[in-house]
Amino acid sequence: MTQSLSGARVFALLTDGTQVEIRSLGEADREAVRDLHRGLSEESLYLRFFGLNRAVSEQVAGRVCRTDGEGHAALGAWLHGDLVGVAEYEPTDVPGEAEFAMVVADRVHHRGVGTLLLEHLGSLARAHGIVAFRADTLAENTAMLRVFADAGMAARRRFSGGVVELTLPLVSDDRYLDAVAERERRADVASLEPLMRPRTVAVVGASRRPGTVGAEVLRNLVSAGFGGAVYAVNPHAAGGDLHGAPCVAAPAGLPERPDLVVVAVPAGAVVRAAAECGRYGARALVVISSGLTAGQGRDLLAVCREHGMRLVGPNCLGTANTAISLDATFGARHPVPGTAGVVAQSGGVGIALLEQLSRLGIGVSSFASVGDKYDVSANDLLMWWESDDTTRLGILHVESFGNPRKFARTARRVAARMPLLTVLAGRSAPGTRAAASHTAAAATPEITRRALFEQAGIVATDDLGELVDAAALLASQPLPDGPRVAVVSNAGGAGVLAADACADAGLAVPVLGPDAQRRLTGLLPECAAVANPVDTTAAVSAELFRSALEAVAADESVDIVLALVAPTALADLRGALGGCGKPVAAVVLGQPESVVVNEQGVPCYGYPENAVRAFARAFSYARRRGVPPDAPPVLPGLMPAEAAGIIDGFLATRPEGGWLPPVETFRLLESYGLPLAPWCWARTEDEAASAAREMGVPVAMKAHVPGVVHKTAAGALRLDLDGDREVREAFRSLAGRFGDALEGVVVQAMVDEGVEVLCGAVQEEVFGAVVIFGAGGVDADALADRTARLAPLTAREAGELIREPRLSALLLGHPARPAGDLAALRDVLLRLSRLAAEHPEIAELDLNPTLVRPDGAVAVDARVRLLPRRSWDPYLRRLR
């Protein structure tokens, strides 16, 4: 059985795009291991075992295929059913270290088998507490040394008697992840060549009847002018010509092996058709068919993996690449060639985007409707665009995420090269799941999606209209250097509306400089307004309006120019709306289309608000793109082993998970240096009184009752207890209220007043650890003033979290309130994010309230819920 960390089958890509299976080795694989070693050349045998003893194959097979014992692991790479590589590790006498060894069949050298095995075995080792591999290789074994050098690990080398002794730290730092990502990009692009740049295309299920999916896909392929060979597959039309393409009865009857096959047959026939295509050597499938059952879907993907075919769909519109006139869709019109790459999960949304981009003249470079995305997804298209010289703008419509962590990292890299836009799909889905903590209730699908897109550098819009508006601007204009807008209008009222829209969108409308105002005064009628917004009056000619645009664009205080035109009988100003050296957009009031791009390449909107929102999106992207990426900072005092011990100890007694008791909760948080108000656990009235005397300040008392999470609502909290009598009375009150259910109380020092914030984390099934920050206290849910980021945070992301909610005005200070200690709060968020990211068993973590004061930040209440979870490596190279 093929296994990975999760026990599922794992396929990955070699450097040439070929699919290879990675799985654990067991007793049933002994003969395959023997055959691999017997087939090694004398040179390979010598380099691997420092000698030429072929009897070693039996010894190796017994070692790597054994199932008894602990600490060892062995993985095999299988290509078309043959074992072509083995990697293994064995524990050494050094805690956390294992000895690594690997062998690769001669016939697959230099195809990336060794590096892929090293990555997968390293991921498996990390999950089992191994922190470093040790490997010995001959100094002349340059191929193996190259594998280690290219891996991205900070290898330490020592030479001894012709042998290189290497130590490979198994750390997933940026250097390692960047190296893995580059290998993945090259392999992925190679695997997509037959899909996006095929030389031969066949349509299985091509129909004689116009208006059917199979007929229209075939007609589009032929009529688009695709330069390669196109064939139809239909047993009822074999031997003839179908819609301009030769027709055969079955895939095996094709005169040449197809790179790409479009499948448009009933759901029940899809798997059989895919298998026939695979056996004949097809390299990629686009499955238009919908309605597959779960079992049929599993069988379809298994067939594609067996034959090494990349798969788009099922339930999709198709694919297109205008650079080679490929239109393998059933769209009504061919997409116009251009610079926008598009990937859409919904076929209907894909059609709308193709139509709008074609209408605007932006056009499309490549397109994929991924449908149910069994295999090819937005991640793949991002890497394709990154390697494509034509694509200058990427548009994504994504309803679900298979691996959001890898998506975010890939998108962030691609977004540094080109703008990426998306629409927030699914925002109206039930967002607040049944949850006991404030943090879990805050982690709605919308807030986590926004966090993902923000960190990935993707421009996220609320609807398709906004997306098209932003695309029109980003595709036609340079990026703005800043947020300062000059508004020039021949209708004063429209200029006021535009200025208001700028303020709402976070853009500035500065007063123009003296030189610009003098020039405008000399150009325009006496009653014109020249400060900004500029009102040219309705009487100006097109030439004067154009000169006014150039005058404001020359002002150093202006980054963006917005021209507003109200059509009049006095002059047609639309011809004056051209480029002026800075990003420019126009508003043509009364324009029937929401946005058009005029002959001068200027986007023209129907309303000021649309243009301003597009500029705000462009500035947001430009600002983020100009900031170099930063890594999670080094935080002193973290004790992950202690945290793991607390978590493992609880789950050993509660394998189903649950809320961590107070003492363990506080110790867990303290293991990562999170600041807590001084606390003490007490089971009796006397212990509570003694704890309060020891603290010597007014204290709070919190009852611990299983099942009670929100203490205020349950009456489980007593505040400002000063003196022995008040403490004892409070304990007796809680004991009377909860009876035998009271397991004890937390006595905690009262903390000086500050801004109450919520700092929390929740493990999302898809997104992983998500950090939530916002308004705290008992009103946290009612205020719903919060934002989120995926963990672990960088220092910049922690700062963004602090500044995004409305309560940031309180944290930054005002005349009646001093500013809070933002550095201390940032440190809390960073430590919390690391704790959640490194321990996926933490299902919910809630520091509410955390009090932010001028002299620090401290949590006065905390709760943690644990669930058993298996570690999962989101950056491991593998196909879906």
C-alpha cells in the first residue's frame, strides 16, 4: 500500500514532468529492492557501497523492507510500476540524528529522483522528531554531492580519507523552501506542456449534432486555427470527417499519440475512456463531463496517475492558449489573444471573464476552467504564468483550496512579478460555526480567505464587477507610486463625489502645488477651481482639458490622475482622455458600459466610485509588491519540547481531545513566553486565601468547571477581591453555585486597566493555523472587530494585524488615552502564532482579554482546546 505521512498515495513530478509514486517499503518489496541493486552498474555500486560486492543487495533488501523495530524508515520511488530509487534512514547514537542513504537506478539519473526522495524522507523524519541527517559519500561521487548541494539544506561537510561526511539539518527555512519551490516550478511547467502547448489534440465524445459539448469543443479547436493535429473520436462517425477533423472509432485508432485529449462523454463512460487514452499514450486530459460519483472520481484520478496524465476537471469548460490558437472549450466565442492568464473553478465565471477581458482589449494568454480540480489547480496555473513570457496579469476564481499554504507561497512569488486578482467567492456561506471560544467564532471563511489573499499579495475584490474594474486599470496603466490623487472634472459636483470616494478608499486628494495652480489659472476660465479637485468648468475645449490633465500630472504632489467628463453639447472631451505620464483613469458620466478601455489605452468608468476603488486596489498591490518578504523572526525563550510534552500528556489521557485544564493551559502558554497575569491554582478555600496573601494585591477568582468556557456568562468569575475575607467569601460563593462540579479555582492578580483585545488562534481544516486579532472582552463577538493572518506570522504581518481593526485607534493613542505598548503586543502575536503553527493539536487558543497598556501587554484569561492531529507538511512536493 502506498503511504505518506497521512497514509494516502503520493505522486510527485520528476524534473521532466513525469509522474513518479513515492511510498513506504515493506516485506512485499524485497524482490524489487534486490532487482534495483542487482541492476546497478559497477560504478554506481562502488559509489554507493564503497565496493563491488553484489551480494549486498540481499542485505539491503532485508534492512530497508523490515517492519519490526522503531526509528528507521525507507521510501521507494516507483516509475511505471518499476522501483527506480530507494532512500532510508537509521537512528544513530546522537539524539535527533539519523543516518541517511540512497540509491537511484542508472537509467533515471539526472531526472530528480534522488532529490525528491530526500525531500520526502526528510519530511517524514521531521514528523518523527529527527532534526538532522548524517550521510557519508565518496568525494568522487559528484552526483550524490550535487543532490545534497541542490537540496537547499545548510549542509556541513567534513573530509576524511576520501570520504565526505555530511550533516544535513532538517529545517524548513526559506532557503530550503525556495529551493523546493524552484524544483517544483520547473517540474510542474514541464508536466503542463502537453496540456497547455499540445501538438496533437483529440476529442473523445465528439458529436455530429451542433450544440452538444463534444461538437462545440471540436468546432472551436478547428475554427480557432490551432496549428497542430486535431482528431475526433466517435465510433458512429469513424472513417469520415467530423466538423473539419478526421474521425476514428476509439483512441487506439488515432494515427498518432495525442498530447491532449478532451473527454466529453457521459459520466459512466469517463473512466473507461480515460483508461483507453492512457494506454495509447495520451499525456493530458481535460474532462468536460460532469456528474461523476465519488467512486468514479477516485477511479478517474487513479487512471491518470497510473498512466502519468495531468487532469483538468472534471465538470469544467476546458482550456485555451491563444499563443498557439488553442481553444479547447465550448465557449460561444474564441478568447481574444492578450496578456491576462485566467483560472476559474466555475465554467460560468470563466466565460464571463473571457468575455469581459476580450471586450476590454486586454485579452487572454492562457485559460483553464479547473472545475472539480481533481489534479490541476490554481497553483499549477500560477507556476505556468510565472514561466510564461506573455502573461502580465493573473486572474483567479477559486472556490476551494487544496493546499492554501503552498498556494500563498507560490502566489506571493508570482505577485512580485505581475498583479494577481481574485474575487472573494463564498462570502455568504455560514461563517460562524458552532464554537465555544471567541477565537473559533471569529474564524469565518471570509476572514480566513481575506487573510490568505492578503499574505499572498493577491488583490481580492468583493465581486466580479470590481475585479474587472481593477483588471482594466492594472492591465493598461503603470502602478501608482503613492496614494495621492488629482481630480480634474468639467462638472464640479462630480469632482466632489470623486474626492469623497478617494477619502472612503484611503486615498488622498492633496492641494496642488503653487506652480500647478498658477499654470491652471492661466489655462482655465476665471471661475475655475484649481486647488484639487480641479473644476475646469463646462466651457473648456478638449485641448484645454488635456492641458489641465498634463499640468496636474506634472505636480510632484500627485501620484494618480482621475479625469471626470460630463458630456455636453459645448465640447466632446473624450478625445482628451489620454496618457499623461502617470497612472490615469477617466469617468465618463452616463457611459453605458461599467468600464471600457479607450483608444489611448485609458480605462473609462461609468461612476467615480468604480474608478477610485480600482486605483485603491492598484495602490495596495504596488505598496505590497515593493516590500521585500520577511521571515518569521527568531524568538528567544521558546520551549517546544515542553509544550509538546504538555499536549501529549493530555491527549494520552483524553485521546478524543478537549479543553486543557487551567494549570496545563498556563504552563503551555508560558512555554512559549506568552505573558500572563500572575496566577495560582487552588482547590480549597484555604489555598485560595493563601495564594491571595502571597500575591499581595487585589485578585480575581475564576472557577474551573468542566464544560464552562465563558466564565462571565456562567457566573464563574469574581473580581477585585481585596483581603482574606473577600477571597474566602468568593470561594464559598462559587462552591455553592457549582457544587461538586467545581474542580478548583484560579487566583490571579488584578491587572491595571488597558485596551482589551482578543489574541487567538484556530486550526482550520483547510487553512491550518490562523491567528485572530481584534476587540476583546465580553463584547468581542458583538463588536466583531477583528482580522486574521495565517500562522506563523512575520513581524510585518503582526504589525498589520494590530493596525487593521477599528480598535487600532485606541492602541495608537489619542489625547485622552496614551498609546499602548505595540512592541509588546506584537511579541504576543508572534509567540502565539508560533505555538499554534508548531503544534497542530491546538484546535483553539483564546487569550481574551489581553490587556494592552503603555508599559506592556498581559493576558488575564486563557483557554486552549486540543484535538489529536497528524502532522502534515504543506510544502512537500506532491500532486493532489
